[in-house]
Amino acid sequence: MYSFSTSVNDTIQNASPSQSDWIFHHILDSRELSLQPITTIQLPEISLFGLDISITKHVVYLWIVAVFLIITLILSARKYNKTLIPKGFSNLIEIIIVFIRDEIVKPTVGEKYKKYLPYLLTVFFFIISCNIIGLLPYGSTPTGNLAVTATLAIFSFFAIQISGILQHGIVGYFKGLAPKGINPLLLIIIIPIEILSLFTKPFALAIRLFANMTAGHIALMVLLSIIFLFKKFLFAEIAVIPMSIAFSIFIDLLEILVALIQAYIFTMLTSLFIGLAIHQEH
Amino acid sequence: MNLIFLNEQSSPNLLDVNFGVIFWTTVTFIIVLFILKKFAWKPILKSLENREDFIRDSLDKANKAKEEAENLTKISNDRIRQVENEAKEILSQGREYSEKVKKQILDDTKNETKKMIEDAKDEIEKMKEDAFNTLKSQIALIAIESAEKVIQEKLDKEKHTQIINNYIDNMSGKFNE
């Protein structure tokens, strides 16, 4: 916390044009893994076929999430070998799985829900873990990176198109996008709109998740920064500290809620769009 | 304070999309998806389904057992009712029979007593008659004796002979027949 405050102090005293840089330092991706005050790890730069695929902070946290998910979920899956009714952590996982299956996927996708369940479950657990890991100390939110949410949205896009094509065939699916029995003149307007909507859906998914995760973190940082902004005025600072901490705790709790809700919304909307692609007649 | 969108080219932008991150996200997500699908979702979902089937089966079985138990109770209740009815019938039959027997015995005794009374009456009548007859003969004897005594003293010769004659006549007539 000491280096944190001094860096803030420096930026305030220097009065550089970007005073908010230190906030974005915590939110934006970077080439280094900051474990202050212990150390800062420089991440390796890699390039593949001339493309820059350097490992960044968010990639490291993605891997942490991936390893965490694989270990915990496989361990809880193992428990089912021994007994039909496992206890403890597996039970928590089971509640989430059953919720996603019965409340999200079954009602939206319909009969063929089993085919899409593994993907949607992975999406939910992946996003929720990414959201939560940003709230932990030294944590960073991979879903606060537009590249990550965009990639997840691209997966959703393909899942939606593939589900529709598997159900209706390529020709049938794209024909079914336009409503039947409509004036041919209107098709001139409707066809571009429908094609556009294919892309706006995942685009909205990506932006929604990214914006929600980023906004919460910015609010958290800004509330904490009030303490350092008032550093020049001793008594004002003392007065401002409890308020600042109380509000950041409130925002932190709100962030937990948002992390859950955004993971739910992403999964639910992907499931809904898959359902819409499968049941085009509605 | 600069807005995030107006940052200089050099500083990283909030809306930057880094190709490296996209690449690594894709790789990570695909690996996680396949590993979880194979080693986590498949066994968990399968055992969840198994458990649901098991619960459904158990409920079905329990329902069936309940129905069976209800049937059995119904049957045993029916049996009990039947037995009760039978017992009632047997009881009423026994009562009827005993009533009949009682009546018969009563009738029999009544008849017998009646008969006995009648017999007694007959006997009495007979006795009476006997007694009467005995009395009559006695009376007749006494009368004859007394009459004999009277007649012995008062009968004259003439009348005496007439009577004897008549008697003889009667006797002879009898003999002649």
C-alpha cells in the first residue's frame, strides 16, 4: 500500500496531464505482473508468424482461472464416483450446474439442451471465475479486457450460428432468418437488419461484460483515490478515510453481485440466442 | 483530466484489443472447454441424471407399494366385514333356531300338559263314572236288599207267586230261544 500511495502522490504532485493513469494502471492490461511491494515480474514477449502474442497480465490471470477451474471441477466430479450424493464443495458446484441446466438452458434451448450444456456451463464458470479473481488482492479482471470478452463473444457467435445450422441446414438457417410471408420489398430492409443483428448480439455481449467489469473497478479505485487526493489536508483526510473505505466496501460487495449477474446474463443470453437460432419459427 | 478516449497514442487505451490476448483467450478457453467437458461435465451431468432417475424410480416404487398396501388394507377390511356379516348371520340363525326350539318346546309342553290334563280329566270322568257305577250298584244292592226285606215282609202269597211265575216265564222264554 505504501508504494501505491507514493505513486499516487507523485502523480498528483507532478500534475501530469493524465492524473487518472494510476487507476488505469490497475485496470488495463500490461506486460508486467505487479506483485508490489515484493516484486514486479516482467512477462515474456512471444511472437508467432510475426504476430505479437506476448503474455500479458490478463493472460496470466486467465491461466490461473483455467487451472483453478480444471482442478476444482475435476475434483468435484471425482466425488461422484464414490457416492451419488456428494457433500461440501461439490454440492455448491452442483447447485450452480442444476440452476444453469434447469433455469437457463432447458427453458431457452428446449429439447436439445444436452448438446449445448457443456459449452454454456464452461462459459458461466469461466466468466464468473474471471470476474471474481479481479476482486481478490493482487487480482486483475481478465473480463475487464475487451479482447477477452470479444473472444468469448466470438465463441458465442459461432455457437449460435452452428446450433442454427445444425438444426436447419446452412440454406434453411439463413433463409429462416427473414420472417416468412412478408412483402418482398420489405426484404430489402429486413435482410441487412437481420444480418446486422447476427453480429450485434455477440457485440452487445462483449461490450456489456467488459463495461460492467471495468466500470465497477474504476468506481472502486476512484473511491479509494479520494483518500490520496485529500492527503494535503490532514484533517480532511482523516474525515474522508472512513467514508472512502465504507463506500469502497459497498462497491466491492456490489462488484460481487455484478460478477455473478454478468456471468449469468452472458450465459443466459448466449443460451437464449442458441434457442432462438434453433426455434426460428418463433 | 483527460478522458480515456482522448489518451495519446503511446499510452494504453481502455478499448485496445490486443491480438495476443485474443489468441491466448481462444487457446485457453478451448482447452478449458474440452478438458471440463470430458472430465467434469460429463461425469457430473451423468451422475445427476442417474440420481434423478433413481429418485424417480424410488418415488414410483414407493407409490406402487403404497397402492399395494392400500389394496391389501381394502381386501383385509372387506374380509373383516365379510366375517362380521357371517358371524352376525350365524348369530341370528342361532337365535332364530333357539327361538324355534324354545317355541317348539313350549308348544310341546303345552300340548303335553293339555293332553295330561285331558287324560286326567278322562281319568277323573272314568273314575267318576266308575264310582258312580259302583255307587249305583251299591245303591241298587242296598235298595234290593232293603226292598227284599220290605218285600219279604209285605209280599202276600198271591203276588209272590205271580212274580215267581213271571220270572219263570221269562226264564223259560229265554231258554226256548
